[in-house]
Amino acid sequence: MRVGVLLWAAVLVALPVWAEPGPLFQVEFSNPGLTPAHWTLTLHPDGSGHFRSERGGATADGSGEIEAPNVDRDIRLSARFAERVFETAQRHKLFGGDCESHMKVAFQGWKKLRYVGPDGEGVCEFNYSKDKEIQALGDSLVSVATTVLEGARLETLLQHDRLGLDREMEYVAEAAADGRLQQLGCIEEILTRLAEDQGVMERVRKRARALLARAGK
């Protein structure tokens, strides 16, 4: 059996049942020193996708802060972001080349980019890529994952530690402004809940409204 057929089958197994035939992109991230230690994001050209994370075995940092649970949910990114991802795949031969720089740089986590479609398939993996476009794409995808995980953390805080939302939302606002969080639309549901919840601090509601406005740009 051809490797391409096996690759296509492996991606389909990882997808939720609503997946339809067509080009697919998947990024898989792993860093055993982080929590979560592993996550995958699968994306369709229209921006629909799925995110799944696994906490791994990293020890707690001792801060006593509530951490986000494992995430396994459908998400939606902007069509413009998805277009950038698939255009990058086309420009880089469907990720069929060597992405890794092989330079001595700090370990940032392995990013495995995978494309599967009727026009071909390819996979490349890197910690740091000397190709600026590939590296920028990897950074953006990590920022999207951070946004999804932050949304799950906000949900947990809303349920178990409402006072902790004030500091957390301050971080979210700062991270959204400097690019550490991207595609805020994928956590629109929890931001809307916070903006409308009279049981949380006014500062939390105000920041949630501002983030929703940013997500709509």
C-alpha cells in the first residue's frame, strides 16, 4: 500500500465524524516539559477544524493555579487564516521538504505540519525552521493553540474560581494585543458568557467585551 494512502487514512482516523473529503491540514505539537505536552489541530480550507490536547506527565509548577483540562472539541478559525495555511502548504511543496534548520537553538517544541489532499501529501517536522514563512506559520499555530487552551482555562475558572478571572483576563488582554494569542473568535463562546455574566467583576466583563470586539475585526 502506498505511503500516501496510509497517511490519508491516519489523518482521517484523527478527524471527527463530520469531516468531508478534501484537502486537510494538521499540525501536531509535542514538548514533554510543558502542560499540555501534546496537542493536535486539524484544519479545513473554510476554517472549520478540531483541536485535541493531552496534559502529559509534566510536574505542577507549585503555584497552586488551576490548569486547563484536556481539550477535545471542534473549533472555527477565520477563513483568512485558513487560506494563509493552505497557501503556505502550496508554496512549500505540500510540506514535502525538510523544515528543520538543524541549528543549535533553544528547544521550542516539535511542530509537525501535515498536508493531505487530492493534489498530494507531505509532512515536515521542526523545532526551529530557517524558512521564515514556515517558522512564522508555526508560531501562529502555537498562538492559536494557546488561545484554545486559554478558553478552556477561563471556563474552568468561571466554574471554580471566579475571583481568579480578573488576573487571567488581564493576561488574555495583554497576550491578544502582542500576538501571543491569535484567532480569538475560536473562544467567542466563553468570552460572551463572561461579558454577560453579572456574577463576575465588572473589569472581567469589560475586558471580555473588548476582546469580543477585537475578535470581530
